[in-house]
Amino acid sequence: MKMKPYEHPPALYPYREWSLGEDTYEEEYNQRSESVFALGNGYIGMRGNFEEGYHGTAGTTVAGNYLNGFYDTEPVVYPEGAYGLPEVNQSMLNVTEARIIELEIEGYPFRLDSGKVHSCRRWLDMQTGLLHREVEWESPGGQRVKLAIRRMVSLRHKHLAAIDYAVTALNFAGTLQFVSALDGEIRRSEASADPRLGSGGARPSLLLEDSGYEEAAGVLWMRQRTRHTRFVLYTAASHRLQAASGRGLAPQLDGQRISAGYTAGVQCGETVILTKYITYYTSKDYPEEELQDRSAGVLKMAEGCGFNGLADEQRAYLDQFWAHTDVEIKGDPALQQGIRFNLFQLLQSTGRDGVTNIAAKGLTGEGYEGHYFWDTEMYMLPFFTYTQPEIARKLLEFRYATLDKARERAAVLSQKGALYPWRTIDGTENSAYFPAGTAQAHINADIAYGIKQYVQATGDVEFLVSRGAEILCETSRFWTDLGYFNPARGGAFCINGITGPDEYTAIVNNNAYTNLMVQDQLIYAYETVLLLQQEYPADYARLRQSIGLTEGEAEMWREAADRMFIPFDEQLGIYAQDDTFLSKRRWDFEQTPADKYPLLLHFHPLVIYRHQVLKQADLVMAMFLLGDKFRLVDKIRNYQYYEPLTTHDSSLSPCIHSIISAEIGDLAAAYGYFDRTVRMDLDDINRNAKDGLHMAAMAGSWMSIVNGFGGLRQVDGTLCFDPALPEQWQSFRFKVTARGQLLDVCIGSEAAVYTLLEGSGLQIRHRGQPVLLQPQQPVSLLLARQLEAVIFDLDGVIAGTAGLHDQAWQVLSDKKDAGCRQLLEQLTPADLLPGILELLDSLAQRGIACGLASASLNAPLLLQRLGIGSRFQAIADPAALQKGKPDAEIFLTAAELLGVPPQGCIGIEAAAAGIASIKAAGMLAVGIGSREQLGAADLLLPSTAELTVEKLLALFGRKV
């Protein structure tokens, strides 16, 4: 299922570097725009709905207001139940609509489907955090007005949102009337067969208890209670009218809607402004009796600041945010807009209080019911770890806060320790489909990986000691209880009956991703226990007493890690995704129409499970996360096997493929996958942006730049970079924070420039070389690769010799022919090496290494006979080679033995399959022979006699 090259569709929204806007209103795409114009602050989320509501065709709007972590429950009804299945489902609630401001001009209500719209535009400013809307409208009576509406959800004040609503009379003098309302009657989404959407429901979850209007303070308020969880929601709004003359209107109560308003006289050219401040408080966070006073205090503060004062605070907050997170792309305004939009939306949707997290759709829609997944640790957490570490810590504190519920879940599954839920809001398991839910126990190892990455990147050992160690220990207990030392596998530690990241393959034994990640976790848990024993004895004693940690437990984790079974197929030379994946029939992609994707909506799960087909990156993801466990040739070969089988039906998949494509040297594929990821919502690629934005893909687009094109890896806390510039860009720049120090990385066409913006000194590595950065002293390092090695295939050495080439290779190709030795005895260097001896000497004089890549068992004998074996610093060991051509291993092995990166090598071959092998290894290829056979070579020569150092250097493009 190889992904076709992605091309930008026509822009749905104009390309602007720092804003997202639309200059017309289109009813058909209203829900999509409501998602992309959403505002939030990690607690409050507001979709981009109009203040006056919408009066067009039913179903074209979802008026959404959400509070992170605020939910109600519904019983889960199973036609056939089973022990341990979740009994209730939690759903993030669409709460009281408090944005309502209705306007009448001389008795005519403002609405887009009446009168005449002369202009209508809105834009989201990512530098100020404000949503702007400007409309010039003419009423049926001919009165013309200009509306300038600003909206914000305060990033400084968790419970506060505000609207500034300005109306200017353009051609008349008369009366304006504003009606502000709170509406507690929320229509719930309908049930859907699409598992990515909410379950829906007929009965309301919020029940009205009381409401009122405080005339002196101009405050509307409403008190509601959730039907099942019994949380109280207190919503309030205060108002300030700026007008030459105006008076208040009597409050109105209509069912669950309460409203009040103002009338104001206006002269032609005069502007009247109504400012509305909104607060949400719940008893999930505070005692019920405190909600009203807390709300009143925030409203009073907001009124004192005024909208402009709050806007100044918002701008200052975002200035600081962008100073640590901004990514600049020169040469593609579409991708520049896309990456900034993604990072801005991540900030808006991320809980930062230690008791909330990041929903799969953030706070922009009701897809996945507001549940938190592994997406947090594997996709969003890295972004915050390296840019906003204080937020990253809060995300990990959420996992600590819900550790007891993870313990309870493990007990339900008859296991020791703790098992974190696959999807949740408050820490309890909400996945009703266990094959692709609870069975994805790898979430334990994902959380452990997130802790390890965070601690190494930040140096926050205090978190590890006070909280992280307990998580590591309890989840490690789960693994050693779930897995076992399997006699059938020679005593290797096996983990059976689980599901890896690929949700199109379920309930398997020894998922390679899971086993590799668990192995990494168990080693880290073991090392953490040793750290506590040696350096934090008081905390170690506390931990032992708290969880009953016994002597020898950590050693058992280490033993399980050392003996972990990792499935590997010797014949194919790849890691098996699990014990049985490679024995299944491949999915027939050619006979699967495009309208049958995603597969999960068109095929029964059992049909999918029986085939080699992937929803998303699985083993490929392990190669990114645990890159030091794989040789480059392993990454290439595994990627080439699994990538064509991957549908990318999950939005989490393209970014991981982009990163690995960049690492193995395929920048074109890396760019295509990144392109698809970064504008997934702005281009509505999956056609479901209306249900909420794809938070993991948004974070994945940052990883594609930083980990992919920037080549960032963290090795024992040291930042290591191996950057490459896509040919479509002029340059790109990003910032990362490590141990409190802020680093700016700029990648241009010629050089990478590293600048330590904040800090006292930072040690990094650039393409393996250590670099010590001093504050405000840019270090520029050339990106152009130096020619470091020339790797010959055996036929590349002797190709083109007069009269003997065909005879020699007829014998050499037959590895078992005893006549080979007799032939070799007759050959001389002069027969076989025209020009080669001089070339080898010239390369050596310039410090360019020489290697030999050959699968022939006769290679050492030939080199000995010719007396040139000493000129080759490395000869790939034929016994170690598992595959024939075209396979990259033969050349990558030689480069590895030389200690040279593949990008610094030229390969020389005389066979088409060999040229393909060289190209697959990411090297430049020189072909010795005819153009008909070797047309794919970067340089073609008729014989080795034509080879010179100058031609090789010219091909490489840089002198040594």
C-alpha cells in the first residue's frame, strides 16, 4: 500500500504565515471551520461557532463548548458480556453555550441568511491568540452596520473566556439591541457506527438546578448537575456596555435558556461595544459551595483588566511560547502555516494542571468522546518535553494521579502491578472493544518511555524519584507477571495475547514493538531502582514500604529484559511484527478500491486480522523510538517490507514513516509523508476535521521536522543531530530545550547553525562529532558530505578486463566450483586491474578509505592472489550476508566496518542489481559497463581504466 506522492490540494484557507482565515462563508463546510477556528486554553475549548447562532440547514453546525476532564458516564450495553469489560463509558460533555450574543438593528435580527452580506471574513491570529470576525451587513430595512468581533479563551486564566462585540452604524441613526444568553440545553451527537466518533445518546447529561441574573453586577449564571457522575457545573457571564446611551433589558427565562440584554442609541458612524466575560467552574475541581465565589472573583478581575488588558496578557504569553517553540520554514508558505497552526492547537488543547491530559481531538470536537490515549506519551509529550517541559511534567503527573486506577485495572485482569487504560478520562478503562483496546498493553511501556525521555531531556530527577519510579515499578511488575520464560522458546521471555500499535493485527504473541519497548522499560526500571538505592535511600525506603517492593524484583526485571524474545525471520532478514504475522496472506491492495478505505469501516475485523496489512506504523515505530537497537541495514530492510503493507488508515502513521524515511536517506518519501501530516486538518485530508482536529498528527508534524529532517535523537541525555534539508525548502529552523537551556537550530542549503540562546553551555553531537556550544556563539557546520570511502564490489574491481572478465565471473559466480582456484592461479594483477592499483593508491593518499562489498566466498582468495588485500581497510564478511542483490546490506556492512556513514560513500559496481543495492544503501553509484544495463548509475564508465579520483570527487560534489 505504498503511499502515492502527496500534492497540495487547492487551498481551503489562504496560506498565511501567522494566521488562519476565510474571506467568505460556505455553509457546506461550516463544521470543518468550526473545528479549525476553535479556541482553547487546555481547560476550556470553544469551537468556532457564530455568536448569533446559525439558522441554515439543520446539521450544518455543532455548537461545541468543552471542559477538559469534565464528563458524564453511560452504562455500556453488551449483547454478550464478559468478565472485566468496562461497565460504563465516560464522555467529555458539550457544556452550557455561553457565547450567545444576538443583535437587532432597528428590530431586524442580524443573521447571515437574511438581509445582504457585503463582506464576511474571520481569522485566527496565532501570535495574539484571538479569533477575529468582521462582517459588513445590510438589514432588510436598509440599515448597514459593520461588526468587529474578537474572541479569546484566556491562556493566563484557566476558567475565563471573553468576547468583545463592536457594532458601527454606517448609514443610519437608530437603536441597537443586544441579547446575551446562557443556554443549557445541549443537543448530543447522534450514535454512529464509526468507532472514531462518540457513542451519542438521547438523554441530556446536564440537568438544570437553578439559574439567575444579578442585575447590579450584570451577571447571568446557571447551575447544572451531571446525570450520573453528579458533578456540578457553574457557568456565569458578566457584561459591560460601552455606548453613549443605553439601558438594560429585563431577564428572560425560557426552559434551560436564560438571557438579558441592552438597548443602545447609535448615531451614524458611532460604535457601540458589548464585552462579555465567561467563566466555567465545576465541582470536579472545587467544592460545590466555592464555585459561585470563585467565578465572581475571576469575573471581577476580568472586568478590571478589560478585554484589551486580557489581550495584552494573551500576547505576552504567546510571545514566550513562540520564543521556545516556533518552527520556521522558508520556501513553502502552506507548510509554514500548517506547522504553526498545529503547534498553536496543541497548546490550546493540552491540560496543564496534573489532573487532565490531551484528548485525541483535543478540545475541538467530540470525536473519540474526549478520551486520552497513548497518543499523549508517544506523540504530544515529546513536543512539550523539548519545548515546554513544565507542561510535559504536568502530563506525566496525570499518569501518577491515576496510578491507583491502573492498579485496579491490572487486578481485574488477574495481573500484578498496574495496567494503564487504553482510553480514559479519569483513569479507568473506557475501551469496550478489548482486542484493539485493553489488549494494547504496550501503553505501559509507552508511558515508561515518556518518563525516561522526559527525565533525560530535562534532568528532572526529582520527578523520577518522587513519582516516576513508582509508575515504573508497578508497570514493570505487570510485565513480569504477564510474560513468562517460555521453554518452547529456549527459555526466552515471551509476552502473549496482546495487540501492538497496529490495530489491524490483534491478540498476538510476541508483538515485536511491545517486546522491544518492554525490554527498554525493564532495563530503565532496574536502573532507576539502583539509582534510588545508591543516591536516594530515604526515597527508596519509602517506595519499598509504599508498594511492597521486594528484594530481587529489580533483578528479575533485568533478567526478563536480557532474555526478551524478539521475533526475527532469518530468511527474510527482518523482524517479524509478531509470531504469526509473516505467515499470513498479504492483503490484496490492487483489488481494494479507494472508496474501501479506511478498511475498518468496510471489512469485518476478522477479515482484516487474517491478513498482512497494517493500519499504522508498528515495527517501523519501534525503529524510531529505539533506533540504537537497529543497524541501518535493518531499518532499510524492515521499512521496505512493512511500508507497502501499511494503509495509514490511522492519522498517527504518516509522521513516523516520514521520520524513518529521512533517516534511511529517502528524503522524497520523508517529505511526502510530512506534507500529508502537517496539513491533515487544514486540507481536511481524512474528510473528518468536522469531528475535531487530529492532535497526534499535529504533534507528529513537529517530530517529522525535528526528529526527521533535523535528525534529532537523544542518547543518554545528549542531543544528537543528523540534519538534511528537503530540496523543496530554502531553509528551516526550530528550537529545543534541554536541561533548561534553549537551543536554536537552523538548517540551510550549505550549513547547520547551532546557537545556544539561553544557558551556560551545552554539549551536543552533529553527525557523530561532539560540539560544545557557548551562549550566543553560533556554530556553523557544513552540511555537504565529504567523500570518506569508496566501496567496490568484486566485479566492479575487475570489470572490463580484456578477454578474461566473462570467463572469470563464470567461475566466480559458482561458489562451489573447485576449478575457481586453478583459474585464479593463472590471473595476474595486470590482467584484472587496469588502473585500479593507481586509483587505490590515490584514494589512500587523500585519506579516502577503500572497502570491498562482495557476497563471493572467493573474494579473500582473489585479493590475496592479486596482492591488493592490504589496500582495502574492510571487506564485508560473506558469511554474515543473508540476502543477495539487490539488497543494501552488502554495501552497508562494508560502510559500517569502515566506520563511515553511507552518505559519505561511493559504490562501484558492474551489475544492475548491484547498482540498485548501492542506491538502496543511500550511496552514490558508479557503474562499469553499458548504459542499457546500468542506466540507474549516477556515473557510468566503460571500464575501470576510466576511473579516477577526480571523477569520483566531481560526482560527490566536494573536494577532500
